[in-house]
Amino acid sequence: MWTVVYIASNKHHAERLKNILTEEGILSQIRAVGLYNAGEGLHEILVPESEAEEAHGIICERVK
């Protein structure tokens, strides 16, 4: 089961976080939330439930 670990403010930010998680060996997905136009709008970062705690920790460390 996939779990949301972060909600990014736009697609660019979501892609950056996805790349960080990939570098750390964590499988992740991006899902747009609601209506968006050309990458704008909220995007969820999802990871497997078993990796959610680790992923959240990585995001908290790397996002300032």
C-alpha cells in the first residue's frame, strides 16, 4: 500500500523530492492533487507504507 509522506507545492518541488528519495534507495511516486496547470498545484509524494517513516525522515532532513 502506498502512503503519502509529503505534499509539495508544485511539480518541480515534487520531482526534486522524488529524486532525493530515489538516491536514498526509496521507491516513490508523485500524484497531482486536484486541478493543476503546467506543473502548478499540489503534488503528493507517496512511498510504500513500509518505507514511510524512513522517507519522512529523509525529507525532513533535506528540506529546509
